Amino acid sequence: MILKDKDQATVLGLSTFSQVRIHQPYGGVVPEIASRNHLETINEMIARAISQAKITFGDLDAISVTNRPGLIGALLVGVSAAKALAYALGKPLVPVHHLEGHALSPFLEMDSKTRESIQYPMLIAIVSGGHTNLYVIQHPPEIWSLDVLKKSLVGRSRDDAAGEAFDKIAKLMGFPYPGGAHIDRNAEGGNREAFDFPRALPQKSHYDFSFSGLKTAAALKINELKKAGEFEKRLPDLCASVQEAIISALVSKIELAIKDHGCRTLSIVGGVAANRRLREAFSNRNLILPKKEYCTDNAAMIAMAGAIRFLQGHGVRDEALLSVSALAHPEI
Ligand code: KG4
Ligand code: ZN
């Protein structure tokens, strides 16, 4: 992916290769298959983005890569390719945190009216397949420190992430991986109150989430309905009720954090930000959202984070490139 400049954040070229179909028969991501496939496709993806942007490698100012956190094999492929490219071109490399990319995704191609409407503190909810994290951010991205996310984390999931809960329950319903969007679609026309599923950690004193109890309750209900021969008929009600349990847990903790920290803008990012019910639940708030194509993992958000860090002077060059490594589990 290629970005034009930090104020406009225009996406000139973006190539994405989804491995969803490759992993679907296994019901989840198989790490070894993921890294092999990265290796097979990465050069073509880079070439495609450059040609789409109608530029040459020499026109680049810097190269940005996500080096943490994630599946180590897949990260190593990206980091090695980016290091080789930076070294060969004599350009700086900017390693960025995957979650910082998500946090910045709404700023991609953001219109000036929305940009002007942003007020701080801002609550950022990263709601993806791997994370359900709440951050209270005091400053605009241009002046974020390197450990901004670590310092501003106020809440997180204690077990499954919201997207993971969607996926696991969808799998029990027979939907292919990843199932979040299938539940979203099938919930249409269903009754949200048909089944009373547990709301995760409803206590009023903290902003953490837990979705494992819901998963167990949903599994029991699915089996019960299947035994009674009513599963197909009740599927929209089931999807609407499961979705409501996840979304209402998100809504109550997000609202609590907004109130306690005096947040003036809410930003929801990550794959689950594509969920229609979640978007609707906050439609009365000063809300910023990424475009749908920037909700799920993408290279544009990594370039956006890299551009900001590059302008702050965080590029790595020449021999120092050897010190850049992939990290499966950084602290945040
Ligand atoms: O951000 P993302 O692409 O990957 C991670 O960094 O984890 O998020 C993927 C997650 C999956 O769990 C997927 O089921 C979920 O986002 N997702 C949705 C919807 N679209 C994607 N969940 C609920 N409703 C949706 N419409
Ligand atoms: Zn992600």
C-alpha cells in the first residue's frame, strides 16, 4: 500500500490478498499455511501496489511494516521483505504496532469536516478477532508517543475477543470462518430479545470484557434447538440475540469509559466495527469509523501509522535494519 501525505492520507495503491478461503476448511487460521502463503504472495502484492499507484520504488520516502504482535511466521515474512526492500533502496524502514494501524484507520481518506469534529480525549475501541481493547487518547496522532497505546489502555477482554466470540459461535451454527459477518447478516429480521444470553461482566466498576460465558450459553442453546428440530427456524432469532449480547456488552463498557474519562469523541475500529448493529448503537455519538474496507486488516492503516512515525523521525536505516525483528507478544 502507498500513501500520499499525512494530512490528506490519500491511498494511491492498495493490494490485499485474503487467505480466508484457504483456511476455511480448517475452521480457523492455520499458522504454517498462513506464513507459506504470505511468502508466495508478498512480492506480487508489493508490485501490484506500486503499479496501481503509478510510481516507482525510487519515489518512496520510507517503507512501513507491521512487526508486532501476531503469528510469528507471517510477521517474519513481512518484516524480512520490508527490510530487504529498505536496504536495497537505501530508504528508511518504519516498524509499527498492528494495533496502532487499527487505531489510525479512521484517518485514512477522512474528509476535513470529520477531521475538524474530532475532540480529545478520544475513546478508541479496537474490536477485532484478536482484541477488544479500550484506550483513552489525549492527543492527536501527530504527537503520539511510541508507547501511546500501552499508556492509554483502560479496558480489555479477559478471555475471547469480541470477534473471536462471534467466530466461535458462528462455527457452532455451521457458518464458515470468519463468521461475524454471517451472524450480522442472519440477525436481520430476528428478535434480539428471543433468547436471554448472559451479558459479559456487567459490573459497573471497570471496563473489562468477558465473552466465554456467552459462548457456553450459546452452545447449549444451539444444541437444544437442534435436538428439538427448531434450529433452522429460529436461526434469525438466535443470531439477533447472540449479536445483541455481544454488542450490549461493548456498548455498556464503552459508554461507562466515555463518561468516566470525559471523552468527547468515540472511534470504533477493527473487523467488528463493520457490524451494523454496533454502528447503529452509537449513531447519536460524535463517532468516527474507518471506511468498511479499512475495518478488517489492511496495509493502508500500517502505512498511515508508518507515515506518522516517519515524520517523527523513527525510520531505521542501513546496518540498523538488522535490529528490526518480529514480535509475537509485545506487552500490549
Ligand atoms: O481486524 P480483523 O480483520 O482481524 C484482527 O486483527 O483480528 O477482524 C476480524 C474479525 C473477525 O472475528 C470477524 O468475524 C469480525 O472481525 N467481523 C465481524 C463483522 N465483519 C468482520 N463481526 C461482526 N459483524 C461483522 N459485520
Ligand atoms: Zn487486525
